[in-house]
Amino acid sequence: MVKNTITIGIIGFGTVGSGTVKILLNNREILRERTGFDLLLRRISDLDIGRDRGIKLPEGILTADAGDILDDPDIDIVVELIGGIYPSKDFILRAVRNRKHVVTANKALLATEGNEVFQEAEKFGVEVGFEASVAGGIPIIKVIREGLVANKILSVYGIINGTSNYILSRMTEEGIEFAHALKEAQKLGYAEADPTFDVEGIDSAHKLTILASLAYNMPLCYADVYKEGITRITPQDIAFASELGYKIKLLTIAKAADEEVELRVHPTMIPADYLISKVDGVFNAIYVEGDAVGATLYYGRGAGDLPTGSAIVSDIVDIARNMRMGAIGRVPLIKTSPSVLKVRRMDEVQSMYYFRFSAFDSPGVLSKISGILGDNNISIASVIQKGRRVGGAVPLVVLTHRAREKDVLRAITSIDNLPVVTDRTHFIRVEGNEG
């Protein structure tokens, strides 16, 4: 018999949980008109059920015991919004084993423990919705799983951490140091008290793990993603990048070639005239290139109560439609069996590079450095030397043509050992067409 009412239980009544509840309650009639059935919010579980969230709730809907949702036979869909790995993983697996469908925004859990979750979901014949786990209100999961299903995905580039993007935007606009921009982001609520996950690229790597699994039909492999944060980026680097025609972004990159996939998160110089380089502040953008469709770009808010809540409710509606039509499993879950594709080692990745050397301003310095670069198969595209100071150290900036990472690391080790070099070489990878 077709169910006309789909019942929902939400575990976690924080920022995202509150946004989801607002949408389910305030847009209930709109959702009924668009779907032809009712989405009934039956229970909300949270450890703090006394705090006023500014939402008028039906009587008796709140509970401090997640078991009241997980073990309720009348609840069809469980929404997990508490974050972290434990007890979230236990709650999700318990819901799955009780044959309840699950919706989650928990990218850290999916990236690191998702293979087990999806294996159990397939075993028990339930859906797992995770649109909200990547890029907030941007429907990028649905785009890759359904909208671009006819395409071989060639590459995915993303600015998918709003905190880091805000910090780099402020550094670019005002010429301020990283620490200053971070404090500003924390004051505005864009950065956590402990911003490590955001500024060290961990959050972006969680999201990239999910996108790459969908794009390349491979198991989740977070441990294989290269991760590098933005803490070493300076206003000087940003200024030199601008002079060279680039902007610096924390970029997630996935590329497939020769039965290997590159998976990396790091600060990247992107040509300033590229659309994705114009994405500033807390906004997110994902560029996806398919063999049939070509280049596509998706832009919007990557976080927040209502944008993320929008993605969660979208998943709820999709699952409810599948339930009513007897079409559970209509869109396959993430692949958990081994893939023919392997993750390329970072030292085998090829890119263009920006180097900032600190060297004495004396004759022959550039020839010594360029000689070492040449010996390691690295060719120079352009050079900037400013602030001449006779007998003192000055920045020497070099932009290269495409080179292999292991050659770059070997060259830098040799250059940093030169007597004329006064500090460790700083380098940033560069994406874009070679000029």
C-alpha cells in the first residue's frame, strides 16, 4: 500500500538541525503540493532539550534519548545531524539495521567510515542520503550521480571550505596576515575556536573523498587524499600571485588519467580570469568537467542552517518518493568493492609551480638556482625579482612550466642548501593552461 505520510526523526537539534526543522514545518504545505504526500516530523532528539531555538514545536516532539527515534517502528527516515564519528556511526548503523532510511550531513563520518555504512545499507535494503555532506545548499551530489551520469568525469575542482575561502579573500582584499584574517573569521562565526579542520584542508579532504568516489565509481579513500592547508600563505605570496595574473585558493582537485586518480587538497594559484577564482568570502564553487557536457560550474552557499537544511530536505523527499514508488535503490549507493582505479602518489603528480626563494642579491644567484632546476627537469616560465638590496636577502619568484612533484622536492632540497639562500623555499602549485 502506498504511504501518504512519511514520518521523520531528527537526531541533533543544533544549527543544521534547527534549519531542517524550520523548513519541514514552515514549508510543509509547499512540500505536500509538490510531492503529493505529507512529510511528518515525528520526533527530535538532542541532549539539550531545554534550550529555546526560536521554533514553535508540536507538543511532545522533543526527547533526550536517540533510541526513541532509532527504535520507533513508525519512523521511516532518520536524519543524523550531530556530527563527529561517535556516537553518530553507531546511531546510523542502528537505524540501518532497523531498516530505516538515513539522511546525514556528516562528511567526516562518511569519508572515514562510509564504506561500512554503505555496505550495511545495501545489505538491509535502505537508502542513505548525503547531499548535505558537500557544499551545503549546492546540489552537487545529485549533479554527479544523476545529472552527469552520461559523462566520463575528467576532473573536479572545488572551493568547498567557506572558512578558508573567507580568510584568503580577506588576505587578498586587505593585504592582512593569516592570523589577523583568522581572528576576524572567528569573530564573525565563520571559523571555529579550533579551526584546524578548516585551515589545514581536512574538511575539504573529507568532501573531496565523497565527490571522487561518486565521480570515479571507487570506494571512499580519505587516507589517500593529499592534504595541505593555508597557514603558510603570506600577503607577499598573494601579491606576487596577483602580479603574475593569479589568485590563491584552497582548492580540492580530482583528475583521472591512465587508470589513476589524483586526489589532493592544497593552496593553488588559479588564473585570475577563471570563474572559480572569482568565488570569494564564504561561498563555495565546484567545477566539473565531463567528456560529453564539457565544463560546468556550480556556485552557492556551502554552509548555514537553511542552505544545508535545504539539501537535507531534498534527500528526505527523494527517499520518500522512492519508498512510495517501490524504487529503493533506484540510484546506486557509493561503490564499496575494489576499483580498477588507483590513487596516484603525490610525488608523481605533475603541475606548474610558483617558487619564492629568499637569496642574497649577488651576481650568479639566478644562474645557480636555474641550473639546479634544469638538472631536475624543471623549466622556468617567468621570473620576478624586486626590492634590490645590495648584500642583503631579497625575494626571487619563479613560475615554472609543468614539472613532477618529486623533481620539485629534490630541486628545493638542493637549492635550500646553497650558501646564497637564506631561508626555506616556499612553493605553491599552479593550475591552468601553460602560457
